[in-house]
Amino acid sequence: MIKKLLLLSVVALGCQTTSLKAQDFNKYFTENTLRINCIFGGNANEQHIFVDNMNSIPGWYGRKTRLGEFPVEGNAQFEMRDHKTGKVIYRNSLSTLFQEWQTYDEARTSNKSFENVIL
């Protein structure tokens, strides 16, 4: 029993070390955050996303581990990929007020837009 537990611990540690090497924050990112100001608009049947502006702000406001995994499932997901290899280097999800509004009766008969910030 002790040998099995020890073997399992060694295997788990090996997997953990491998995933840490695969997710090197410093290889792809700096200690800055990209702020994207955008507008989600439309109605119950359609959605449009308009980028208002983007800028870099000092400090990193995200996670530094498990960068290629979704931390939680939101209504929308986005991912960044390495241009040369196509490898996913960052994934995140979000839920917006617009997407909640789309479920209301008002969204069946009118259009609306909501500002949103993505970091």
C-alpha cells in the first residue's frame, strides 16, 4: 500500500512538473495587462461586438498558471495562440450584461448595447 501511494505521488509530481514547464508565463507575457473596451449590442437573435479602444496598463491582472485552461465557463470564451506554432497560450471566458439582457422579453422587440471591459 505504501509503495502504491509513493508511486502515485511520484507520478502526480511528474505530471505537475510537466504542466508547469508547458505553461511559462514569462515566455509569452509581461507584467502588463491588455485592456479592451468594447460594446456588445444587438437583440435576442443577434449579437455584434465593437472594439472601442485597447491599451496596455501597468500590472498583470490575470492568473499566471494554467494559462491554457478556462478558469470558469462563461457565455463567451476567447483564446490567444502563438502565431508561429498555433499553440494556445491563454484562454479565458466572460459573461456580459448584454448576454443576460438577451434572455429578457425586451430583447425580442428592441436593440440595445452595453459597454464592457475585458482584461
